[in-house]
Amino acid sequence: MTPARVVIALCLIAPFVAMLWVSSYAKVDPTFIGIPFFYWYQMLWVLISTALTGTAYKLWQRDQKARRSAAGAGAARAEGTKGTAGSDGGDA
């Protein structure tokens, strides 16, 4: 597993952990513009989740592009050596 995929997994798992750990935000104080903590904390995680999902998507795109280019370079390298291997340069 590449480091990029680990970061992607963390970006996608973090919102679930934060929302499933209800005891961490099941309280009224501190309020924000009159809204109890319980509500504004969840709404804040909607924005954070959006940013984390977007980050994960961009990292995934970059990882897939790197894998495709590495696979293409490997195939081109194999193709280049396949044509020259065993040939002596002349006709018999």
C-alpha cells in the first residue's frame, strides 16, 4: 500500500470516526451564535468531510496517473528489449 493510499484511507475514515464517537460532541456548550455544540459540530463536519473527500479524490487521481505512467513505461521498456533480445543484427 502506497503512502498516498494510506492518506486517502485516513481522509475517508476520519469523518466516520468523528461522527460515530457521539460522546465527544453530545453536549450543549459551547454554543456558536446561539446554536448548541451538538448541532454546529455536525455541520462543521459536513464541510470538513467535503474537503477531505475532495482531497482523497485528487490524491486518487494522482496515484492512478502515476500507476498508468509507470505501467506504460514498464510495457514500453519490455517491448523495446523484446525486439532486440536474441537478434544478431543480420539475416542468416
